[in-house]
Amino acid sequence: MPEYVVCKLTDIPAGESRRFSAGKRDIAIFNVQGNLHAIADRCPHEGASLCKGVITSLVSGDQPGEYRLERRGEMVRCPWHGWEFDILTGKSYCDPARMKVRSYDVKIAPGETLAEGPYQIEIYDVSVQDDYVIVTL
């Protein structure tokens, strides 16, 4: 499978998300308490961008009128109609038996290994002399 370099790790702080395109797919990457998770950035209901949805918790309760918040920051709510999806698995909490968004593997690679890839660009020497930046061609 092809791999795509998306951004620096620091570009997605904990509790936030970032959208990117990989070929013809739009992917949403979420930072859940320091762990990255990726799902398709398209709600299966009407196609809204899940990356623009609210990152929330799972609400559960034992009886009407009582509720508790669990799994903080692990759910995303579709911005159009409120359908909720588990960021870790892509499963829907509206219809978990039939509805889910695709999830993808995410890994973190050191920048120096990416720089050693098959692509090279021309580089130039840079020096500073008396507070002037000088590029040597």
C-alpha cells in the first residue's frame, strides 16, 4: 500500500484533527490523548466532513435522566446531522451493526528517514556574514 507523508507530529495537537487527501480519498487524522487515529473523512449518511465535526465523549447511562461521559475525546459527531463515530474503530453509534467509516493505520516516522527517500533537490550553501544571509550558487 502506498504511504503518504501528511504533516509533522506537532501539527496535530492532542484533541484536534487534520484533513488530508491521499490519492482520491479524503482522510481525517485525530490526535486522541497523544495517539493518532485515521478514518475516512466522509460521513456515510450524507457525506459531511468528519474532520469538521465535534470531538466528544461517549454518553451512557443506566436509566433515563442519568448519564455519564466515558471515553473522552474518542468520538466524533458529524457536523451536519449529529451521527457519532468511534475515532478508534470507525464504528457508528447510530447503527453499529451496519454503519461505519473506514479506519486507516497511522505511523510516525523520523524526518531524517523521509529525507533519505528517492527524491532529491538541488541544495546550496548558506552562510551569514555581518548579519546578511548569503546563498552560494
